[in-house]
Amino acid sequence: MTSQSPAAGGAGLAGLRPRLPSPLVELPDERFARHGVRLLLKRDDLIHPELPGNKWRKLAPNLRAAAEAGRHTLLTFGGAYSNHLRATAAAGRLLGFATIGVVRGEELADRPLNPSLRYCVASGMRLLFADRATYRRKTEPEVLAGLVERAGGDCFVVPEGGSNAAAVLGCAELGRELRGMADVVGVACGTGGTLAGLAAGLGEGQRAIGFPVLKGGFLGAEVERLQGEAFGGRRGTWRLDERFHCGGYARTSPALDAFADDFTARHGLPVERLYVAKMLYGLTTLTEEGAFPRGTTAVAVITGAP
Ligand SMILES: *Cc1c(COP(=O)(O)O)cnc(C)c1O
């Protein structure tokens, strides 16, 4: 490892030329127009080619904090297809941090790496495979200390999905960019960090709807916990619609596939399937159910690229 300090504290992040504020574009869609609803896309997927969407918004404040703390190594967590692991690996390569990814599933250590993990390794990330029991307990101090020890110590730890108070504060900027632009904002949720920040950043009279991609009904409490950590309590107007997980994380249904294929055919826009497709499916369904009064402007946050 070099003794040179990572660039993230100074011009490093700005040097990556993020496209911020991200573009906001109207998308004419007859399923919305019929109900008097305008649909706009918030193109967070265009912020940076390797750190797209909410991954930029959540990682940027953590990278600054790591650089300020003089840490050279980032340690974080994810599943075998985690967008957050990939973004962290890319950030490390671009900004001069060593990166360590704790991957859920010990059995994966003996198998060929999937394309997502291959990208992480090619970006210089060291992978530590953890059995599922250890992975589940990764936030417990002794378990975390053990993982940091295995990683060689002295790491800046970023939680799973990148969602901590700093990340939530970073995502509040997404809400602020949308002030005066929308009545309702739809966003896909994994850990809920993006929704927690987005809702807090929106202005008076604006509201957010989160569409969880995981099954389980635990996310409302988690969003409240993250808002408590970042702001000291619940902020903004938000709710969840839990009907569109389509079987759970990385699962799909024939209806979702048909929706996403049709959306791409209508608009010439490929749709990220794990998160964005479920949010668009949810927002379209709510519109068709008449959930929004005529004259509503709805924004769909495109949190990532296919
Ligand atoms: C990570 C991710 C999300 C989920 O964000 P959370 O803050 O964890 O809720 C949504 N969309 C895309 C494309 C993602 O990669």
C-alpha cells in the first residue's frame, strides 16, 4: 500500500466529475397522461458511470470521512450481486483506497466468481467470504472486530448497502434537488437509506413513496431508525408500498418481466431489473389505481443502470 493519502478528502471526488444535480426529464407515458399525471425521471443513474445513482450519493460522504480519518482501507459488506460492493470497489480503484468486501456465503469461496464479484476483484477489492451466521451478526461488536482482524485491522467500515447516517445525509441532497419539481417521488428500497434521506430533503407538501424490493415488512422501522441516526427523528412525508417485491430480492415475476420489457419498448430505455423495474411497476400501478389526483407531478428516481 502507498503512504500517500487517498484523494477523497480534497479534489478527489470532484475530480471524478459527477453529473450533479442529476438530470430531471419528462417522460410522456399514456398510462400516466390518461390520469392527468405528469411523469418525470430523476436520472441518478447518470451521476457517474461506475458509481451510479444512490451509490454515489451514499458513498461520497463516507469516502470523505474515511480520508479525513486518515484511513487507507475501506471494509464493507454485500451479497454476491451487490451493486454497493461493486461501487465501493470502483471508488477504491478511482480514489486510491484499498477495499475489502465481506461477501455473504462461505460456499462461494470454492466456486468460480460471478461477473459482479469478478469486477470487484478486477478493481482491486479483496474478498472475504463469511458464513451466513457470521454475516447475519456482522454488526455485533465482537463479530465485526473479528472480520476487521481477518482483514488486517485499521479499516474504515461502511455498513451493508452503504446506509449509515452519513449516507442518509448524502441522499437528502436528492430530495433538495427535487424541491418545487414534484408532488410525489417514487424510489426503490433495499436498506432504505436512500428513502430516509430523500424524504428528509424534500420540501413542504412533497411526499415520497418507497417500494421495497425485499420481502419482510421490516423496512419501515429501518427507515425510521436511519432517520433517527441522521436527523434525530422522523423527517418528511413518506410511506412504503410493499406490494411490488415480486417474490423478494433478485426475484422476478412474469408480470414484472412483461412490464419491464414493455417499458423499454415504449421508451427505448433499458431498465435496471433488481430495483428500478419494481419501482416503475409500482408507480404505474398506483397511477392506474387512481392513487394520485389529476394535476399530480410524479417523479421516478432512476437509482441505477442495468
Ligand atoms: C442499492 C440500490 C438501491 C437501494 O438503495 P437503499 O438505499 O439500500 O434502499 C436502489 N436502486 C438501485 C439501483 C441500487 O443499486
